[in-house]
Amino acid sequence: MNGNNLQSVYGEVLAAIERNELTFPVFPEVAHRVRSLINDPDVSAQEIVSAISGDVAISAHLIKVANSAAFSNLPKVENLRQAISRLGYMQIHNLVLHVTLGQLISPRDPIISRYLSNYWSNNREVAAHCFVLAKTHSKLDPDRAMLAGLLHNIGAVPLCLYLDTPEFKLDAEELYELIEKLHVQTGVQMLRTWNFPDSMIEIIAGNETIDEHAPCYADLIKVAILLTHPAGKEIDCSEVKPAKRLDLDSEVCLNFEVRFATQLAHARSLLGIEPKQQTQETSTAMPPPKRIARPAPQVSTPKPGLLAAIFRLFGIH
């Protein structure tokens, strides 16, 4: 597809967004039940068990996570109630949401299907890094940070749903470029439709109130994207304001995977990422986009245009 045709598709999709014509997937019922329950200060563990136990796949996943390497020093969990007790209500919510989001759509287009496969893998890595970064700052909640990481580019989902038709035949780079331009707008609409709190929507929209000197959840997302994108190693963290607010210098960023290996392994276990998956999940990545995209494709040698786009994202001149 040439540039003019891509611009035409962009205009058509943007018009559909502005006319509220995009179809948003229905918020998963089990995730809705769990979210409603954890917002109740008087909720009991048995109520959460009852809300989840009907879904065998989710129940099995939660028990598996509760018995993962992150809890290898604890007795084996035998049932869902024990898993909920070990993981905590907010972490249960995040895991249920993660599992159910992956089941929202089954695209027919192979390029979109591959994009979404990379998307879910990348989101889990961003969420794991957000969780670890939040643990270094007492005013940031790691579970909330993980949720923000899982949702940071949720707007890609309705866009993929809309574009999954022979009418829009985009190649991989065009798909990345289009989603990167529009995913924030569609993500905000989708989260509003799903009745997420305004505070989370503001994080995803990038409108979170920022103290010049105190880190916020939007900072966690930006730095997590930087740390998980291969081209991110080309950036000097000392020039990145979100990294500065998180007290990260270039040496820490370059060696983050090594320095925080134990904490990252714990976070990945919580998200059901097996150790062997950490290299396999991104081994079949798609061609790099012109802008740093979420999810980010694997690239071996960053192109000058890509680095310039990353610099713009982080306000580096």
C-alpha cells in the first residue's frame, strides 16, 4: 500500500472513531465480577472464589501462578481459595484481566494475528517492568503499575478488530504505524466504555497530573517501553525526564535486566511468563515500524528514523 492509500485508511479509521462507529469488545464477564468485588471493602475471599470458580481455565491459571517460581519457598497451593489468599485481590484482578483480554478477538488476517501475538507478549513484559519499577518508589503501587502496563496500549484491540477485513489490506509496518497514531484515542474510548476509573484512563491517555520531581504511573510505562524495546539501549537515560524522576541513570538502564533479575523473574511469574518464554516470545517479531510502537517489534539494528522517533517520544533533542 502506498503512502496516499495509507493516509486514506487513516482518515477513514479516524472518522469512524470520531463517529463512535468502532466496535468495542464486551468487557469479559468474569473480569467485571472480580473488579466489582475488589472495589467492595467488605468482600470476602469466598465471594471471589465463587466469581472465578466457574471458569476452569482461569482457576487453573491462578493456581499455576500461585505455585510458580515466585513462591517456590512456600507450600504448594492446592485450590483456588489458597491461590487467592496467596496472590491478593488486586493481583487476582490483574491476572484475570490478562487472561480474558487475550481471548477478546480471533483475527482472520495473518498480519493482524501476528501483531496481536506480539502485542500480548510485549504487554506482559511492559507490565512486569512497571511492577518492578514501582517497587523502587514507596508512593507507587506495584499492582496498579502492573495493571497500567497491561492496559497501556489497549486501544490496539478495537483497531485490529476494525481493520480485520479484506477492505483494509495493510502490511506489518503500515499496521504498526496506523495503530501507533490512533491507539491512545481508541484506548481511552474503550476504557470509558468498560467503566474503568478516570484515574486509570488519565494514565493511559498520558494526562496524569505530573509533579516535575515526583514519578507517576505514566513515567513507569514510558520507561518500561524504553527498557523492553531493543532500540532503547541507544538512548541515554540521563536525557529522559521520566527516567530522571524514577532516579534511573544510564548505567542502571543499561544493566536493568541484570540488576533486577530476581525482581523481574518474580513479576514474570505473576504474569504466567515461563522462563523459557522470555527469549522465545519475541523471536519471531515483525518488521520495525517507523515510530516506536506499542507493542514494539524486535529489531537487530535500529534505523536512524526509528531512533529519531524514540527521541521524540521521550522529548530528547
